[in-house]
Amino acid sequence: MAENVGHRSIIMPIDSSDHSLRAFEWYQSNIKQSGDILILVHIVEPQYATSVISISDSFKFKIDDMDSKMDSASKKAKELIEKYTKLAEKEGIHAKGIINVDNKAGDAIVKITLDNKASMIIIGNRGIGTIRRTILGSTSDYILSHANVPVIIVPPPKWLHWIAWFACIGLVDFNLNNM
């Protein structure tokens, strides 16, 4: 077997969910190697005040509103990257952050992977279920289908699958986005 020469660049998409933290912890516990460079990627979706913009007195307000929303999203993104960078540093992991504005997270992550010549992608999965994933799509499914490097999808805990199932059939009121 060939000896690992140099370093591995690993893409890790992150957001403010527990799923990202679970992926980070899985990486740290299972495959972290000295010399790894962890590239933390956060995709900020563009904020639109409306889908139709007309020239009127309220136009300036709508532009200001969009600017305000993007400023807020950018600030949160920087805080998130800083949080994970500090967590990585504490664990002896060399990390850098990338914030990208795009309305197609999966496509942006695949492009960032290519641009950074990454060795692999590690992403946390929400466990949204087959039907919902088929209708809405899934960032992790998109990445798995389009990336040219190995993709590790860290699944949610088994108990979360049961709660999600009960929510789908209406037995519990549960929002996966809060997990």
C-alpha cells in the first residue's frame, strides 16, 4: 500500500445544525490524519425580498432590505466558520473556511471541491426520508452523484429516523430543521 505523501484536503460543508457537528466529530474520531487540511464550506443562499422588482418608491427599501438580509447572513456565516475553525484548532486540525453565495448548495460544493483539489467530502445527513428527498432533493444526494472524489455521508442517529417517521405519519409534531 502506498504511503500517504503530503496532505489530504477534505471538504466539509457546514451549517448551524447538529448534523454538521456530528460530521465533524465523526471525522475527528474516525479518519483524521496529521497533515490533513479541513476546508470548512458554508453556502449562503442569496436573499431576495421579492421575485419581481419594479421601479417605484419602495424599490430603494427592497434593495436595502436585501442588503440587510445578506449582511446578516454573511455575519452568521463568518461566525459559523470561526466556531468550527476554533473547534478544529482545539483538536489539532488545520482548518480553513470558505463562504460562498449560491442558490445551489450541492453544485457550489462540488465546484469548491474541484477548485481546491480536495481528496474527499464529508457531510452530515439530515435523514429526511425517501419520499421527501425524492420530491425536494438533497444536497448530500446531489454531491454524492456529481462529485469526482469519495463522499462520506454521516447519517443521523437511529432514533432520529423513528421520530422523523412518526412525524411523517402525523403521530408527533417534529421539525427536522431544528435538529
